[in-house]
Amino acid sequence: MIMNRAEEHNNKEIAKLGMWIFIFTEIILFGGLFIVYSITRSKYSNEFHGAAAHLNVIIGAINTVILLISSTTVAMSITAVQTKNKKLALRLLMVTIVCALVFLANKYFEWSGKFHHGLYPGSDLMMELNRGYLLFFSLYFFMTGLHALHIIVGLTILLIVYYKIDKGIINHEKYVLLENGALYWHLVDLIWIFLFPLLYLIT
């Protein structure tokens, strides 16, 4: 019995360590993109400022608030599971999931507006832009697209966690998957907190 508990504890620690290593690699990935963005911005500051004016700051701000709320609710769901409040945990996770869907919907409408005007990677309009504008929008689509992909992955994880809480697989004794899922979601939120001012509030 003692050996089983020790083995279970080791598995939890390994799972947490694996998630932290994964998060570290994600930080390196986005950190590299932020460095590229900063270097490019310093070279084409006027063009970047002009290009940023074409982004919808209101949608960006709304999405920031949405992710901050979702980060709070997913953290609260861990406490709810720990205190054996399954219904509350499920409700909090559902709020987080809805927030993720709203974020993606807002991003869809924002991107569709750009596509409607012919502004997307590889389009004739993009090819006609001067180098500074072209670099800004290329980085914008790549970084926000990569972030949206992370949102989708996080949403998938949260749906799996929701199912497992509902079935009792995740409970007050076994909730490492919920912790790792929440940790990943916090990373997604943190990345957006950097992306929003860099892309939308550039001066």
C-alpha cells in the first residue's frame, strides 16, 4: 500500500515536471518571436505604428478580459475539486470553456474582416505593401494564429478534464491532469497579455 502511494506520488511529480518542461519550451518559442518582433519594430517603427492602427483594439481588449476571467475560473476549479465540490468545479470549467470559445469567435471575426479586405498572407494586397507593413502583418497573423492554435489545444484539454471530473476520474485525490491543464491555460493567457500590447497598443 505504501509502495503504491509512493509510486503514485512519483507519477504526479513526473507529470508536473513534464508540463513545466513543455511550458519552458513554449516560452522559448514565443520569446524568440517577441525578440524578432522587437528587432523588426525598431527598424520599421513608423510602419509598425501605421499598421497597428488597422487592428481592432476593442476586440483585443475584450479578448484580454475574457482570458483573465477564464484564468481565474480554471484556478478556482482546482480549489473546488480539492474541497470535493464537483458541481462547482464543473460550472467553473464550463465558464472557462465558454470564454475560450468566445475568444476564438472574436478572433474569427477579426481575421475574417482582414480576409474580406484581401489582407492575408500571400494575398495580392499583402504583396503590394511596403516592407514594414508587410512584416508587421506577417508577424501579426503568425503570432496570433499560433496563439489561437494554443487556445484550441487548451480548449481540448479542458474538455477532457471536464469529462473526467464529471465521471469521477478526476477527484479530490487525483487532480494532477486538472492542475496541468490549468497551468497550460495560464500560459496561453500570459502569452496573450504580451501579444495584446505589442500588436494592438504599439506607439
